[in-house]
Amino acid sequence: MQPITQALLDLQEIDRKLYRVESELERLPAEVAQREHELAQIEARIAELTQQAAATRRDAKEVEDYTVGMRQRQRKLESESTKGKIDAAMLASYQHEIRSLKRGISEAEDEALRKLGAAEAIEKERAELEQRLAEERRIFEEFQSNVEKELAVAKARQAELLAERQSASAEGVPPEALELYRRLLKTREGEALSELADGHCQSCFVQIPRNLGVRLAKGEIVQCPSCTRILYRTF
Ligand SMILES: [Zn+2]
């Protein structure tokens, strides 16, 4: 094997592990943030339902207060009607008003009941969400403490690998090849090299034109035309 290829393969060995560790270091906090966001959404919904329930109960109370006024008026008219000194026209008018008050009271009572029912349904939904939130928080706390442990392990491993890479020699690798290698590490998920075997790139399985194989044999840096990884042969 070409010494340049061998040097890059040695680096790749370390960088592959480093890539995985660094992906973990990015993924774990992102997952914590995502879960925190989900908890905040539940909390916001609970606050919304709390407000809705209070507003609906206030509405119901207003309707009830309104029926109190109508009942007072009804009782007053009823007592006026039983006093003897009232003429027939007045009595008829009182009775008409009493009938319409009774209708109004009955409708208002129905409305107040409907509103109370609605408030109870909202409060039930809120209570269920609060229970879910408590459960989700418990799960989250467990998850978070696991993440902290995993992060500590990953950071230690990252430091080890960085030290290992520091001491790995890239001697004999031309700077432009090294730069290409580093760029590919980033864009190709930590795999900058790919084996050429049976005429195919072993990463993307595209067929490699013969002339590229010839150039590779001459010791040139050759990239796969499809996945752009640096090709190597193991023999
Ligand atoms: Zn390829």
C-alpha cells in the first residue's frame, strides 16, 4: 500500500472514533433541549387551560348573578299581585312580566349549568395534563442524569482520542491531501476513505472507471466519482 494511504488510514482509524464521540456530544444536549421544549409546551397548555377554566367559571357566575336579580324582581311582582289594591290591567301586566321572568330564569339556569359543565371538562383535561407532566418530568430527570454521565464518559474519550490523534503522524501526506481528507471527514460522516475492491467503491458501490484504478496504482490521490471519498486498495 502507498505510504500516504497508509498514513491516512491510520488517521481514519482514530478520526472515525472521534467522529462518533463528537456526534454523541452534539446529539445528547440537543435531545435534552428537545425534551425540555416538550415539557414547556405541556406547561403552556396547562396555563392556557387554567385561564380558560377560570374565564368559563366567571361567565357562569355572571349568569347566576343575573338570575338572582330576575328572581328578586319576580318575588316583588308576586307580592304586589297579592295585595288587594291592584287593578286588573296592572295585574295582567305583572303576570305577563312574571311569566317572562320565569322563562328568562329557566334559560339562564340552563346556560349557567352548561358553562359549569364546560368549566369542569376543561379542569378535567388540565388535571390529566398535570398528571402527565409530573410523569414526564420524572422521566426527564432520570434521562438528564443519564445524559450527564454519558457526556462525562464521551468527553473523557474525546480527550483521549484527541491526544492520540495529536501524536499520530501524518508524515509524508501532502497538505492538500490532508485538507481534502479533513473536509471529507466532515461531509462524509467521519468516513473520508473508501476501499476500492472488485472495481467498486465499497462505500457507495458505484463502479470505478479503470483509468482511476490505474492512477490509484501509480500512487495518486484518487476520489470516488460518486461519493468523493479517497479511494484505497488493501493489497
Ligand atoms: Zn464511493
